[in-house]
Amino acid sequence: MNTGSNMLENLSFSVNSVLPFFLLILLGALLAKINIAPKSFFQMANVFTFKVGLPFQLFYGIAGINSETLPRGSFMLYVAAVTILSFALVWGLAELAYHKDKAIIGTFVQGAFRGNYVLIGIPLAGMVLGEGAMHAASVVSIVVIMMHNMFSVIVLLVRGNAKPESIKKIIRGIVLNPLIMAILLAMPLMFLNIRLPEAAMRTVMYVGSTGMPLGLLSIGGTMSLAGATARLRPAVYGTIIKILLLPAAVMPISCLLGYRGEELLILLMMAATPAAASSYIMAAEMKGDGPLAANILILTTFFSAFTLAASIYILRLLMFI
């Protein structure tokens, strides 16, 4: 009886942790559909989210952690190794599957490899295991964001149609990326244990708390199913890799290596979150396959609602998190 009760409790917790994120996306789509908020509102909100909301969220998460409670150095190295191997695995599969259509490989790899770690992963970690997990996940973003941006540029350069002038623009954009700038500003405060005045940190927290809900509403409000059948087959394959194959490869190995609690949850957020909205933007700017990038974003966003809830449920049932 207790076992059945615990299973239901874990299922309820898992669904209630994940569902609000995707209900916000659906709400954004509904508000756009019934014209309560025009497309221009969501486009402006999207810019605000990625230039203000999420950078403030990251800054708060990194600057607010005590240097004595930082994630272990060995774990950060493992995160880097997982990121590198995941990227290599996806690129290798893409080369095998699309050796006759190399033009789509860059976009396919970026969409199937790069997750929405900041917008969904960090807040969801906090939802499942509390503020400590959110701070730890924010610190891990130092590695994740840097490597995701670097690898995305590499694969789109090698397997894309980017021109030299657009390459310079992309690299400049990465250097001036608000998320990376937020990380660089927060790191000295974290390592030196410098605490900003409480009023300043509360202000940062309040602004940062707008990032997740506004960003998810914007995804729903700007998402379009027009042309959804274009490049559908590779988009389906990319979706399977992103939300099924990568978690199935990363999580069992991580469990066998002894990772538990916050660390294991962070690894799940890295492996199983849907494709990043920025993957579509970068693909478009670097002359990649726009329809394919958009379809991977739509499909992974929809189906990850189920796979994330199921993953959290299984890990809680096993008492791994």
C-alpha cells in the first residue's frame, strides 16, 4: 500500500514540476491565437528575456552561491566530458545518416545536441530540489553555455553555408552574449565571496524571475506550424536523439558512476531538455536550414514535457534524486 502511495506521490510531483513550464508555452500560443497579445509583443518579450531576464537569473544564481558550496571540480570536468562526447556522438550519427545531404548536418547537429538548459533546465532543477540545486545548475552553466556556443559555431561552419562576414558577426555576438557577460560578471563575486547589498540582490532576483515565464510565453506566442512538414523526417530523428537517445546514454552511465541528487538532476537537465530557442536563431544567422531548426525546436519542446516528467519520476522512484 505504501509502495503504491509513494509511486503516485512521485508521479504527481514529477508531473506538477514539469507541467507548468509547458502550460506557459501553450498559454503563449493561445494568447497569440486569440489576439490578446500580438506577435510583436512576444517578439519584444523574447528579446527582453534573452538580453535581460535570463542574464539576471544567471547572475543571481552564480553570484548568490557560497564558494564553499560550489559543485565539485571533478563534476565540472565530467560535465565538460559529457558535453564533448554528446556533441561527437550526434555529429557522428548525422554524418552517417546524411552523408548524401551534408548541407543539413550543421543545423541537425546543433538542434539535436544543444538543449534549453538556461530557460528550462535551471528553473526546473530549482523546482525539483530547491534553491540550492538552482544555484548549482547556474554555476554549471559556465561550462555548458560556453561549450554549446563554441560547438554550435564549429559545426555550422564546417557543415553550413556561412560567409566570412557572417562568421565574424556570430563570433562577436557570442563574445557579447548577455548570458556569457552575466557569467563573467558573477564569477568574481562567487569566487571571492563578495556579497552585493541585499536590496541589489533582491532587485536582481526579481528581474531574473521574469526570464523563465516570459521566455516560455514567448516561445508559444512566436511558434508557428506553417511549413511544419518541411524537413519533417530529419526533425523527427533529431527529436529522438535529443530527448531519448542522449538521456538514455548519459543517465545510466552517470548513475553507475555514483552521481546522485543535485548532480544527477543537473545532468538530466543537460541531456533531456528540449532544443534551445537560440539554436534556431544561430542556424538562421549562419545560413543553416531554418525549417529544420524550427521543427526540431517545436517537436522537442512538445514531447519533452512527457520525457522529462517520466525521467524525474523514475529517478525519484529509485531514490536517486
